[in-house]
Amino acid sequence: MGKYQLDNKGKAAVKNYHEKNKPAKFDKKQQLEKIRAEYLEKKQKQTDK
């Protein structure tokens, strides 16, 4: 047994902590839509000038 063995209650607490603090899942489609929208706005401003 290691020095810092966790019981089931401790393991559950650690799991909950990591699930809460996990960074938001990277959504590639949403990112592409955002980039596309910015590009189209920029392109529109250039044609308006």
C-alpha cells in the first residue's frame, strides 16, 4: 500500500473535483463557424469601403 491510498469515498470526491474543473470540450465545428463569421464580416467591411 502506498502512502496516499484513497478509499472509495475519496476516489469519488477526486472524480467529482476533476469533472467540475475539466476545461470545456473543444468543439471544432463551432470554432470553424466563428472563424467563418469573422472572415465574412471582415470581407464585407472591405467591399463596403
